[in-house]
Amino acid sequence: MRNWRRRTTSASAAAVVIAALQIGATPASSQSDVYKAPRTADGKPNLNGIWQALNTANWDLQTHAARPGPVALGAVGAAPAGLGVVEGNEIPYLPEAAAKKKENFANRLTADPEIKCYLPGVPRATYMPYPFQIVQTPKHIMMAYEYAGAARTIFMDKAPASPADTWMGHSVGRFEGDTLVVDVTSFTDQTWLDRAGNFHSDALHVVERYTPRSADALTYSATIEDPKVFSRPWTISMPLYRRLEKNAQVLEFKCVEFAEELMYGHLRKQTNR
Amino acid sequence: MNHRCLTTLGGLISAMALLAPGFAAAQSNTNATTKAPSAASIVPRTPDGKPDLQGVWDFKTITPLERPRELGDKAFFTAEEAAAWEKDENRRQNRDLIDPETGGLNYPAGGVVPYNEFWYERGDKTIGSRRTSLIVDPPNGRLPPWTPEGKVKADARAVTGRETQLGRPKADSWEDRPLQERCIMGLNAGPPMTPGAYNNNVQLFQSPDTVVIFTEMVHDARIVPMDGRPFLNIPQWKGESRGRWDGDTLVVETKNFKRETSLPGSSASTHLIERFTRTDANTLLYEFTVTDPTTWTRPWTAVVPMTRSEDPIYEYACHEGNHALAGILAGARADEKAAQEAAKKGSK
């Protein structure tokens, strides 16, 4: 337990250093240095709203060229090329895990849990190509994702112990200045990090940081630590954008029914013709 | 909330669904999880002056949706009657005391009692008002008569339900199974929320322009805009909800259901009004009115008192753990195969 705590601390320290380096790098992110978010009634940065990533992280966290998808879907199923979101573009897999990632990649068009409409886990929920809504209250922050109706509660006040391993993790949050920092633990080993087969074990520990950078954008970063799979913590970061459409709202994407034929089709009664 | 089930119990869900219209009959024990904190008739308020309804609310009770027929015109129990009824009903509901050979509760003799008592977390207490049903209107505490279309569906459901209870579920495809078994809709998650076998918990969140109704069953976060925006009129499984304040009562209007609500027999034309009123620090009065002219000959209203809970909402990853649905389908295929082989043997 004590070791775990120490690891946590060093992971977030690393994230801070990396974030600091980044801030100097581009004029856009330097805004977050000066931007001060509007406040909620209890004086916290106001993160309420509907947000969405606008990148290809859900296809592949690392820099990648465009590539084909399932034959039947032609261009529709192809993966767009994209800039990576991993700091340094390297994911530090342990040797065995690197082999597993390779295998996952080869099988990605059948093995990705997203295909079955399974809960996406964290941080993947954040950068799926669907919006999510933050509903902020003093004691709890609700994050409601459109994909699969996934949702999670971030405990800001008294956090109970996690009762069991979960798909969406056990989230405990706090504000550091304008940044919402969320410590997420208690994961299953069943979710992937993207459609390219990047994965983790049940030892996954994620520290997320949500920092307002303008009225309509947040900087999101997640430091990922998993001693069973990675040799060191590593960090992804990206902007999240506010959905500005009039009456924007998170709609229902209950995708179970879209996965049933795939999952249970072989068990359907065969009619004799 | 000790042995809250974290994975799906398709069989259980199916069994519960079959109790319709007396899915009410499946309700039983409440243990109030609340240690009453402060003395509290003062309703707390959010900074914008609205009643603060936030927190986890527990809606389990043994009081049935519909008044048991044998109670006739009796709308309320005395304290003694409530205690006696509660005791009898808890015994009647106890799955461990039902012998499948002889049947009991709603289970036919020679049928299947899919889950033992361990799996249940239904209420074991009657509601505080000692009303004999959750339905307050019609005054007889019963669902209104079916429309002709509602009757046809109810009769068909009764037949398939009985077959399932006898161990012969109709399962040519997953589409023959109820939405609860497919983890698309929660048995009791609603809208509207109705006490059921387990996961009778909901958490409310309020920001200045949004309310979220987060039910434990099938992790449904129903987002309710409070800013007066129009309906989009697109069909969704849990409909489209819009909220407003009526004095100190939160009123949520929901329509545009895709197929049915979690109420057995209901149709896509359901129009639902839910009213949430915090009557004291530990009680949220939940009242709902269902108008579904396709199914019922008149609107009806139920009142469910919810009790504040200090426990968190658990993650109920229903679809992810749904081994039961594959098992039900595979079982049906195995039965067919066995029947074919038996027929072959017989013809030789």
C-alpha cells in the first residue's frame, strides 16, 4: 500500500513536469498559463458543459498513417491518419506486453472490446468520437459519456473505498488551482486504450488532469501507470473542445443492440429451408 | 447494500419480468440503509435557491405497485396490519422457502426458481404511509384496465412468461428475450423507476441548467436539461426528458420512447410525468403519472418514497457480464437438438 502511494506521487510529479514543459512549447497552450476559468457558486473552476476530443486517439494513441478497416466497409471503416497524443510518442511496454500489443493489433478488427459495446474504461472514454457531459456539484462530479451510456462519479468530498474492480474505475478528484485532478484506480483488465490494441492490466492507475485553457477548451492529460504492462508511467495529452451547437446535448448511444448479431448470431435458431 | 450483484443475472431478470403486471409482487424487503443524520425537516437548497435533491436515494420496498386483490377496498394498513402483512410477505417472497416441485409465489409447480434468496436485494419494509400499494390513482390501487391492444399483449406475455417459468423460454433469438435480459433497459431503472429485485438505487446531480438521474441498474445516466429547450422528437430507449421546477418540486417530462418503458406492456406512445419532492432531509417523494393510451384505458399514478442512503452507487456492468443471454440461447438450441435426435431415434 505504501509503495503504491509512492508510485502515485511520483507519477503525478512526472505529469506536472511534462505538462510544464509542454506549456512552453506552443502559443496555444500558453493561454492556460493566464486563462482563469469562471467559477461555480462554491468558487471552483466551472467545468460544466459538453466536451469532445477532436483527434484520432481512439484509433491509435501513437502517430499513425491511415489504414484500412473491414473490407465490407471500404473507406467508411478505414482509420484516419493522425498525430499521436503520447508524450514522446513511445509507449513503454515491458517485453511480454509488447508482444501482446502486437497480437492485439493484428486482431484489432475482432478483439477490440469497443466492437462489443463494452464500457470503454478511462482514459479511453474521454477521447472516443462521441461527446460527454460534465455535471459538476460540490461533492460529486458526474461524467456522462454518450458512448454505451457509460458514466462515472468523481468523488470530490468523502470518497468511499472502492467496493470492487470496475470497467470505469474508481475516481477520486480534487482541484489544484484551476486543474481538476482525478485519481482513478480499481480497474478490470478488460478494456483497451484504443482500436490499435494498446492495453493495460488490472494494476492500471490513471491520473487525469482537466485544465480550462479558454472558455471553450480544456487541456486534458492522463498519466498511465501499470507496472504489470509498462516499464514506467507515460502520459497522453490533448485539447477537449466544448460543443457549441445551439442546444447541444449528449444523446443516447445504447450500442448493445448493434453488437447482438455479432455476439449471439451463432446461437440464433436456424430455420430449415 | 451488502451483496449487490455486480454482474448480470439474466435468469433472475427474466423471472422478475415475468411477474408482470405484478412485477410488483416480486418486491419485498426494505432495510433502510440510512442512519438518520441531523434532525431534518428543513430542505437544503443549492446556491441558486432550488431545493437540493442531490445524493443517493434508495427506493426499495415490499409494498407492491398494485394493491393485492385480497385487500379489496383497503387503501391503508394500520401499524399492526402493516407489520403482519410485511412479515407474511417476506416469508412468501423468500425464494429459499419455495420448493420448485410444488411451486409458490408466482412460480408454477414443477417449474424453475432461477435464483435463490442470496441474489435478491429487494425491500423488506412497507412504505411509511402504510398505503397498501404504490399506485395511488386509480383509487383501487390497481393498474387501469388494458385497452384491447394492451390486453392482447398482456395475454401473449402471460403465455411466454409461464413457458419460461416452466423451463421452456422462447429464445429463437435474443429478440425474443426482454430488454432487461439484453441489458438494454434496466428492470427497475425506468423511466419511471419502480422498486424491484435489486439495484434499487439512484443518485441525483444538479447543476444550474442540468439534472442527472443516475440509476444503478444498467448504469443509466439520464440527462435532464432544465433550460426550457424544446424536445428533439427523436426516439430513444429511455425517451427524451425535460425538467422544470414547480415550486419546490422537480418535474420531469419524458416522451419519445423508442419501444416501451420498463413498465411491462407499455408502448412507445407513453407520456411520463415524474415529480420529485424532498419532504425532509431523508425522504424524497417520487411520484409518477403514466399516460399510455395504447396500453391502458386511463392514466395512472404511483408514489414511491425514497430514502437517503450514505452508500455509493455501484457499477452494474450488465452487458459486459451477460453470460446468461448466451446461455439461454445455447440452452434452447441444445433442447432442439436433443428433441431432433429423440425424434430420429423414435422413427427408426
